[in-house]
Amino acid sequence: MKYFIIVSSIVIAIVSTGCVTKGTYEKTLAELGKTKSSLNEAQNTISLQDEQINAQKIEISKNLEEIAKTKDELAKLNENKAALEEEYNNTQELLNASQSKLETMSQIEAETKKRNEIYARFVNQLQKMIDAGQLSVSIEKGRIVINLPDNVLFKTGHASVNAEGQKVLQEIAGVLKEFKDRKFQVEGHTDNVPMKSARYPSNWELSTARALNVVHLMVEEGMDPKNISAAGYGEFQPRADNETPEGRKLNRRIEIIMLPNLEILSNELPKVVG
């Protein structure tokens, strides 16, 4: 437009001087018309381009909004993915724990079945002594217990095994030594009558000495020393009331315990990290 004003001013100036012919004037006006037309076309092109640019800006704005929306959706999907992964990991841990417990329960069930079979064998092989009142066999707290009254094995206040007791322990050792994969503990127990002996100043010493002598004898009869141990409990694990003679008699005893398989039980214990 500025260019058109300048050209018009020049034409007017030339005409006002009277120095041009009519043909020149008309030619100049024609050129001016063409220029104006070109300018109009250029202006229209610019306007069209402006419209296109505005349309593109609108489209870009929409695209940016879509991108922002997509980013939000992606962020939510990532959050959901993380939550699902955590849930999966937790489920996997529970599954592994359940599988471990199931395996342990199966092992415990198998161990219980095996223990019951061993118990039946003990009862069958020791039946004569059971009938004679020399011992009893029971399952207590998941353990097989062979209970021998003290008068079968010892004289009152003494820890040396008598002749009858040695025969009884020989037969028991003959049964127990077959089970090379099992461990046994010999436990000595007394009543609560205090000891008055220089050799055994308390029931602790007497019960422990008795248990040790039984262990030595059973090892001599072929039991593996790695599979047998001794413990003395004195009067502190009574089976009956010590206020009666009958109760005290039940409390004076030797118990041979077949220990449970601790490896199975250890599977249920938490791991110690240090």
C-alpha cells in the first residue's frame, strides 16, 4: 500500500508539471493498475496465509493439548503398572511362602507318619517288657517316650545300673540302634526328697549321673554316640504330685526320648540376618 501511495504521488507530480504526453500518462496509470492488482493479490495471499497460520496454530494447540492429555494418561498407566507389579510381587511372595508351608506341612505329615510307624515297632518289639511293667511307651508332645521306673534300673539313691536294668537296656539298645538317622536323649528324673550324699549333693547330680550311666551302657551295646545324649532334670519335671508315695514313685524314672526331626521345624523359623 505504501508503494502504491508513492507511485501515485509521482504520477501526480509528473502530470502537474505538464511534461508528459497523454500516452505516457495512460501507460503509467495502466502500470499503476497492474501494481495495485498485484498488491491486492499479494494482500489476499497474505490474508490466506494468515488464516492458514492461525488454523495451524489452532491445530498445534489441539495437538499440544492431546500430547498433554496423553502424557497424563501415560503417567497414570505407569502408576497402574507399578501398582500391578507390586501386587504381582506380593502375590508371588505369598505364593512362594504358601508353597514353602505346603512343603513343610507335607514333610511334617510324612514325619508324623514315620514316627507313628516307629512307635508301633517300639511297642511290638518291647511288648514283653511292657507287659512285665518294666517300661511303658507313649507319644508325648510329638515325641516317642520310653519310660523306665527307677527301681527297674537302680537301687535307691544310687546311679549304677543293676543287673536287671542292664538286661532291659540291652534289649532297648538293640531296638534303638536300628534307627541310625534318629537322635535320642536319656533324661534322668527324681522325686523331691533331698539327697544326703557326699557323692550326690542334690537330685541334679543323681539324675544326671543316672542318665550318663544309661547312655554309656547303650553306647557299649552298639548305639552311635553321635545319636544319643544325657540330661538330668532332678525333681523339676514331675509327672505326678510328690505329696504321695505313689506320685514320688512315678517321678523317679529314666525317660529315653526319640527327638523330633528339627530340620523340618527349622523351615518354619525366620531367617536371622546379621
